[in-house]
Amino acid sequence: MSDTTMTRPKAKRGFGFYARIYRKILVQDLKSKMSYRADFVISTFGMIMTNLSGFVTFLILFKNFPTINGWDYYHMLFLYGFSLVALTPVQCFFDNNWNLRFQVQSGDFIKYCFRPINVFFYFMSEVFDVKGLGQLAFGIGTLVYAWVHIGIPVTPLVIAKLVLFLLTASLFMIAIMNAAAATCFWIVGSGYVMVIMFRFKDFAKYPSSIFHGIFRILFTFVIPIAFVAYYPSLAILESNNVPVLTWCAPALGVLFFYLSYKFWMLGVSRYDFTGS
Amino acid sequence: MNMRRHLALTRAGIMESLQYRLGTAVTLFANLIYLVLVYFLWRAIYDSAGTEVVNGMTFTDTMIYLILATALFNFLEMFVVWDMSRSIQSGKIILDLLKPMNFRTYTFWSYSGSHVVLFTLTFVPTFIVVMIVTHGAIPMGINLLFFIIATVLALIVNFSMEMIVATICLFTESTWGINIVKETIVLLLSGASIPLAFFPELFRKIVEYLPFRAVYDIPLTILLKKNGTDTLEGLLPMFGLQLAWCVILTVAGILFWNHSVRKITVNGG
Amino acid sequence: MENAIVMKNVCKDFKILNRHEGLKGSIRDLFSRDYKTISAVKDVSLEIARGEIIGYLGPNGAGKSTTIKMMTGVLEPTSGDIMVNGLVPYKERTKNSEHIGVVFGQRSQLWWSLPLIESFRLLRDIYMVPKKDYEEMLELYRSLVDIEPILHKPVRQMSLGQRTLSDILAAFLHNPAIVFLDEPTIGLDVAMKAKIRSLIQGLNAEKNTTVILTTHDMGDVDALCKRIVIIDEGKKIYDNDIEHLKSYFGSYRTLRIRHADDTWEERVIDESKEDVMEVILKKQKEQKIKDIQLQEISTEEVIKKIYENSAASKEAAAGLHVAPAADGETASEKKEGATV
């Protein structure tokens, strides 16, 4: 190692390093987004419309059917709000997954492989989606409204549990979308997988006790939509009778996220970059 | 007649869709799982209701309606808005406008190929499966022919709506926002997520006259012979509504497009 | 460690599906398992010394990009060894990328909506460049090109030339040992090309950076490269000095004749077979000639001839089948436009 560039001392790129880089990219990105106000207004409007329409669907359903599988209006509303909040991280921080297949197909994806940082991180850090915040507000509103009507006590312990299980729920949703997006490394024209997986999330807001037999296992352990709202929210709703799966959820969430990350990275390493 | 030129585009579209062979298989599979979800949800809903018939719809009716609506949705899904915004951003739109064929006609026929493939690969299998599972709950007769006609009209209405929304993209870069608004409104008001029969009275009255219904609700109502569509008196208003919206939206779309293109070219956008 | 890059008998194969033609073929492809193997790179060995600027040439689809992707660690070779800066790139991609810079085609690697200076700052953090080195590099940039007008401009608002310039600057920012430039001047105007060439030259001279340049523009090669490597159909068919290359075709001249109606006729003449004067005399008997120019064969013509030769001698193992001409003139003595 005679060259000076080779001997430059390098600090380790740890969690602190990545957090710092992400923060800097985020700040810059927000700054530049401010200059596209029309886009922001229209996107926010779109987000509000989606949420309103989801809510209207929900209301119409409950006008016709007062309970679903023993769940009444406010409990269902709680699940609904819970799922909306749990979806925020995947929408805010992992939205670039939607661009993955275009970049892979056109060969532009190769640019993420030339930097001395984690490819997954680099790719995801490029997009922070502000629109997700509108949904967060909507979700919190719904959650609080249902919370008050059900009459769940507000204690520091309950709040801590809520935060923990919301984060857990988010991990499952992120894992589902990562895995769905990564299919494009193997399958040309797999865009539809993402679209349908994203539509699956609409079913997260129903109690997973509606599923039977093999499909219950499928939607719990293979495509874990039962974990996006149902199991985590039981920690708050059924605090006297929490099922085992709820307690396992945080660990399982980390595991699913890790597996989806590995799958995503496997896709990167298998990909031929023949797009160019 | 330059029908041959149009059919050449259809053929090219079919071949392109088939290139994605694994993608096609996965699409089919994902759809199946989605339908399973829909089934369990409504099974639970009807079980909780305690009655067999809600708002004139039995569980079987609702399932057939929703499954076929999903299949229709997949078959009718177009990405005109996205394609448009991408070709505007890359400047390819200029080339599209210079093509010897009218842009609108060209887009329509380019999509026809994937429509044919998707109809055969998603709608027909779904239809057959539903037919077998429900033991003939779908009436088989002249209504199939009417359904096909209604679907073609629905396709035109859907395409016209897509084109109008895509034209808006000439003015703003916010494709995501525009597209999500369109998708949300169409999905809710067309009855694709909840059958229109479940809507509250007043709301339903309004929605029945809007164009969105012409896309999913009318073809399915005709297929299932609901709302008196088994008689000519019941059928004609449905086709009338579809045709009216076809004409209105096509004319409006063409006018809006021509006006916008002129404006954009003048401004040198 | 003398060499920046060492490749030994490197091969890369791709497996692709055999597609059939027509509508029937498309349907058959849905179920077909009929794959074929394509060798993109065949047994390529190469040594590149520190500080060299190498022109890496070849027709479209010859395997240039694949080679570069292997050198950068993005692709793993099917067989053979690659060492880049003493590392095996695909095994230590992250570590390897600390010491390389890449400009790939017309694809910008900068943050699309950020002003250039912000991209620079992010890269400084990502590569952990010490503040002093970073400032020095910016100073060097200022001395080589006028960067002020683009420094505060978002990349998405830049012209293609400004974007390429920015990408090149970004690739050198962390003072890498090797920089890969894939067609950096494609689509640029003459002034911008010149600017970019002198920038690359300046950075190479100042930092002793090894530069691997792929291009179809012989102007780039003439301006920058001492040594060129040519690859065709995955095989290395030439690896030597650019002067040496011209001497292969030293006996070739381009003769340009202006007819009475002011049109120019151009033909390449092999002086070992034909006499230039005889050709001119013959022409003159046929028609009136207003003007004559005799030019040294251009690099472009030479490369074209090599590609043609390579295509003509596919069955032969490798190498050039052109007898080296006697040491006549060298490329440096360009007789451009020397009117007879």
C-alpha cells in the first residue's frame, strides 16, 4: 500500500454514520421539496381523498352490518386507526421501493452499487415521502377518537406499549413491501405484485379471526397482514388476555424485516445489470 | 379502412404482454390470494349480520359481484396517466404527437393488446372459477352478450376518463397526486370496493348518474340480471347511460386535449 | 504494488432465454426452458499501471460495460481473477468502492433535486473525506474549470454538459485511485467536449489518478489516451500504444479530391499497393480536378479497420492480421490538410 489514498484512516461506518447521512439527505430533500408547492398541495389533497374514501367505505360497511366477527364499531375504528399509523413509516421512509422496478429495468439501478455504503440504505434514503404525514394525522385522529369511546385508560405503560406495538406493526408492513418490490430483480413485469400487496394492507384493518384454516396461517406467517394491525393492537385492546402471538410480534417483526432485507440484497447480488 | 394498422398495434401489445411470462403467472397467483381475502371478509360480515339477504344481495351475489369487479378492475387498469407524465418529463411526448396516427387513437389501440391478454388471462379464468364454485349462480344466456357489449362501452368510458386525467398532466408534474385522486374516486363511486346496493339511499341516487358506475357496476349488474336488466325496459337505460357518458367524455376529452396541446405549444412548454 | 488493475483470464457468461418470433413464439416462450449461454467477456487478461489513462474501445455490445462492471465489483466473473487496488472487487465491493470513482453513461449519480454543492457535501460525508482534502480538491476544481455557475444549481436544471461535468467532478471528489469514465462526452457539443477532456487530463496529472475511459469518440482517445485496449465480441484484440496502433496502418492515406463542381471525393489508399500519384493522374485524365488533399489516416479510420478486420477473421484465434508497416511516420506528425 504505497499510495497515500490507500492508507487514509477510515472510521467505521456504524449506526451513527448512517443516521447522520440520512438526516442530511432528509434536510436537503425537504428544502428542495418546498420549491414545488403545487405538487405538495395536490399530493396532500390526494392523500386526504384516499383516507376519506377509505373512511366512507368503512362507514357504509358498518351502516349495513353493525358488528363484524364480534367486533363493534369503535373497536374496528381503533384497528383502522392503528393500521393507518402503522403504515406511515413504510410510506415515509420506504417509498422508493415503488421506483425500484423502473430503475432495475432501465439499468439506472447500477448507480447505487458504486458507493461505499449499504445499497439498501442508499436506495431508500433517496426518497422521503411527506405525503405519509397526512395519513399519520388522520390515523392518530381516528385512533384517539376510538380510544376515548372505548374508554381505555391512559397510563405511561399503555402509551409505551402502544408505541412499541405500532413500531412492530410497521416493521411487518415494511417487510411485506420490501419483499414485494424485490421480486422485480427476478421477474420482469412484477410491478403488479407490489400493487396487490399494497392492496392487501386494506385487509389489515379487519380482525384476522375472520380467516380460517390454512389461510389463517398464510396471512399470519407468510404474508403477515395479521401483524399489521390485529395482533399488535390486541396488546392495548385486550390487555387482560393478550395472546402469545402478540408478545412474539416485536421479535417476529424484526425477523421479518431482516429476512425481507436479506431477500432484497440477494436480489441486488443476483441481478445482472443487463439493462444497459 | 385502416383497421389493419390498428390491429397490428393490438398484436404488438399482446406479444409484449406475454414477454413477461413469470410476471403473468405471479399476477394470476396474487389475484387468487386477493380474492381469498375478499371471500373471508364478506363471509365474516354476512355471518355477523345473521340474515341471508342484505339490501337485496345474498352472500353469493355480493361475492360474485366483488370478485368479478376485481377481475374487471385488473383487466381495465391502464397506465395512461403514468406513461403520459413520463413521456412529458423525458420530452418523448413530442415524438408521440408527431406520429402519423392521431395520438388518442394510437394510445387506445396500443392498449387494446394488453386488454385482450388480461381479459383472457384474468377475467375469463376468474369467471369460470366463479361459475363452477357457485354452481350456476351466474345466469347463462343472452345476458353474456349484453355483458360483453357493456364491457366494451365500459372500456371506452374508462379510457376517456384516463385520457382526461392524463391531459391534466400537461399542466402539472404532480402525477402521483392526480392519479391517486382519480383512482380513489373511481374505486369508491364505481362500486368496485363495495357494491352500490349497500350505499345509503341519497348517496346512491347521485352516484347512479355519474360516469364511474358505467365502468364496473353496469356490466356486472347486467351480467347478474339484477335491477330489472333481464327485461328490455331495464336494459336500455343502462346502455343509454353508458353510451351517453361515452359520447360526453370522448368529446370533452378531445376538446380538452386539443385545447391543452395548443396552449402548451404556444407557451413552448 | 505497481498495478492499479490486474485481470487474469477473466470470462463472463450470461444465461438468457431463447425468444421465438411472432405471436405463436411469444405464447411458446411462456412455457419454454430454452436458455442459451452468451459469453460477454472471453479470457481477457489486462494490466493497468497507476496513473495511466487507458482508452477502452470496442463496438457496441463488445463487452466493455461488462468488464467495467466486473472491475467495479458489481458483477462477479464466471472465471478468472481480478485485482483492483489489491482487492478482489466483487468480494469486497464496499471497500473497493472507497477507492474508485465511476461515471456511467449519461446516468447521473448525483441527487437530482439538490444543488451540486450539497451533493458534494453528502459525498464528502459518505466517503469520509477529511475537511482539508475536500477544500483542496474544490480549490483544484476551481483552478481547472469554472465551477461557480453550476455549484448552486440543482442537477435537474442543468444542461447535459453541465451534468456530465458535475458527475466527473463528483467521481474525483474523494480522490480515488481509479476513475471509470463510460462515454463521458456522448452527446456534448465541441466546446464542452474540449472542456471535459482538459479537465480529465488536469485531474489525472495533478492526482495521478488512473483513468479507464470507454468511448466511441476518437477525439477523446486522441486527446487523452497513450494506450488503448480494444475488445470485440468479448475478446481482447488490441492492447498497445496509440502510436503503435497507427503504425499498423502507416501505409494508409486518405486522399481527398475536389471536382469541378466543388464536391469532395474521399478514398483510403494503401500506399504499399497503390501509388498515390498514379491514382491522381488517372483521375485527372477522367475529369478536371480543382484541389487535392492528402491526409494521415485518422484514429477513427484505424479503429474502423480493426473492427472490420476482427469481423473478417472470426475463425482465427485472436490478434491482428495486418502486417505492421515499416516505421514510417508516427501519429504525432499529423499532416492534416496538407495540400499537395
